[in-house]
Amino acid sequence: MRLEEAIMAHLPGHSEAAVSEYRTDSGELRPLYADVMAALDGMGDEGMRQRWRQAKREVALDAFSFALDPKEFRPVPSDWIPRLIDIDEWQVIKAGVEQRMKALNLFLLDLYTGKQEVVPDDVVYSCQFFYPEYQGFRPAKDVFAHIYGIDLVQQSDGRYVILEDNLRIPSGITYQLKSLEIASSVMPELREGYDIVPYDIKDTYLDLFASLCDNSEPTCALLTDSKFGSAFFEHRYLSELLDIPLVEGSDLYIGYEGDVRMKTLDGDVHVDLIYRRVEDLEIFVPGLTDAYLNGKVVLVNGMGTSVADDKLVFLWVPDMIRHYLGEEPILDQAVSYDLDDPASRAYVLENLDNMVLKTRQGYGGLGVFIMPDLGGKLPRAAGAADNREPARHDSAGYHRLLAACHLRRRGRRVR
């Protein structure tokens, strides 16, 4: 238990109230963690330090980073002890995520091609990333969001809760894959005794791309914002994994027939599909919006998806599931408040010390204010919450959640 206590003591904000997924409330080691704890104890303090140094070296050698400042190398903070999920729990998560993604896509299709009635009009039309110019447009296969990033936590009572949806330019899968790769390399003994479900996204992604194109072997490209972008490591990693070109805006142009062309060493070629990792198409490739709307190229994800990951629209996702699918949500979501509602705004302000405030258009951790960590001071960016005028506010409030994750026992299938 000595090593475990040392690890817990160095956790940011650690206190006696912290939850250990390894032990029961009475402090007893959960039987399902016996093998993992035995492996950790077998490494010893010095062995663990050596493994951590080895992992740190691999991070530096492969530039495993998320750059908030392009002038500063910022390695991805990682815990090299894997988090495992029992296969039965994973099946519930899988069903819940599929249900949610299906409802969000139906909402987007209804929004841009019909008349959606779930989310109030003033919420939709005040969304920064709602694009009225796309109304009447139907994307390939009527699907707007093909890749879906979901922020999910498991609470201390075992329930899985959704914190937010990410459909604009979902990011993060690479950090999971790379962390697993490094952890498996430096501490392979932690995998012993577990039947781990294979996790290979390459075929899944390439089959998805082909299903969206008329060409069974489409020419695809991954459009990055540049090597100075915050998620460039992910762009590079995915390009290499999927074996598709990594391109900047200057590598693409619109041809005489309105199609998208890509410059290569062997001559310019037609592009069927762009896996985009940028929001503003025209800044990077002038004319790309028209090419997309005219069906000359497929975009993954499609344009217009951003309205569905608006932090205020989030409040109505359970209603989307009931309206479009006739089902109850499988996964719960964080209790959230519309700050335009006087009663909700008053409640949030009265309980500010226990709240998380998010700007509607924030992403990648931007525009998130964890009030307990700010000493209850209302950030200026969220100051509109204290405005009593009847205007649509640009933020939403969420209850802070206590989360925990769990490993599962020998012989059980896990993710």
C-alpha cells in the first residue's frame, strides 16, 4: 500500500476525501485489482521512477504534445497506469454513445433540411456556429457527424455521466492510442491477466471514408491548420496511421470543374474526401465551401455540426433522443442550467462555489471555469451570468461532479 499512498499524495488537489478506485470505502483492496496492485508493488519505488523516466523519454522523442502555445513544447500529461472498463459496462457505454450520436445527427438533418422543434429557435439562432447558408443542404448519406468525441466520466457511485458532446472537430483519439502504446511498452506486466478487446481504428476509419464516397477507393486527405496548431501531433499521427496525405490549405485548390485538387510530387490529383481538422474552410482553401455544397467533395465531419456541440444546446439532447428515437437516454448527462432562465441563473449564482461555467462556443478546455478552483470569483468572460437583462447569455452552468474510474478483474474482457 506504500506505493499507492505515495501516488495518491502527489495527485493535484489530493485530500482525504479523494476516491481510490482500488479500494472500498472501508479501505480494503478490491479483489479485482489484486493483479494490478501486485504488479505495481513488484516494481517498487525505484522501478516505478525508472518506468516513468522511460515513458517521459518516449514522449519527448515522438513530440507527444498538445501545444497551447506554439513557442512552447507541452507534453501531454499522462498517467501510464491504464484505466480498464469491464466489457459489460463498455456495452452500455457503446449503446449510449450510439444512441446519442444518432439523435444528434437527426437533429442536425432536421435543423438544416426541415424544421426542428426540439431546441428553442433563439438558442439555435444565437449559436455562433449555426450556418444559415447550409439550410437545404443534405450531406453524403444524410450524415453530418461521422466522428464523435464525447467527454464521459464515471462517478463514485458507478454511474457514467456525459459532460459534453464534441462534433465540430472531434479531437483526442490519438492521445488515447499513444498513451496506451507507451504504457504497454513501459509497463507490459499490467496487461497480464486481462482479455483486452483489440482497438484498431484504421480499418474503421477507412471503411467509413469509402462508404461516404461514390468511389470505392477514394482519394482522401487530412487537412491540418499547420504544424503550429495545438493538435498537430494528432494530425500527424492519424495521417501516418491511416496512410493518407497530411495537407495544409496551400496544398489544395479548386479545379476548373469545381472539384478539389491536391498538389503532389507526381502531379495534381482529384480529392474525394477531406478529413478536416479546421473550422474556417475559406481561410484555408478559398472556394472549398462551394465545392462541398455542390457535392464535389465529402467533408468529415460535415460543416454545420458545430451547433450540436454548443454548450447550451447540450441541455436539450435528452429531449432529442426522446423526440427522434422514442427512447429514454441510456447515459445520464451533467445537470446543466440555461443562464437565460431567471430561476436557473439565480440558482447558479447562489451556488457558484460548486459550479462549473462554460462559454457556449468553447472547446479543447477553453472557456471552462471550475469555480471551486477560482475561489468563487466570477470570471469576466462569464460575467454575463450576473446580467439581469433579458438577453441570451453566452454561457451555461453545470454542477461539479465527483468522478472515479475502475479496473476489472482477471479473465474478464475489458476496454
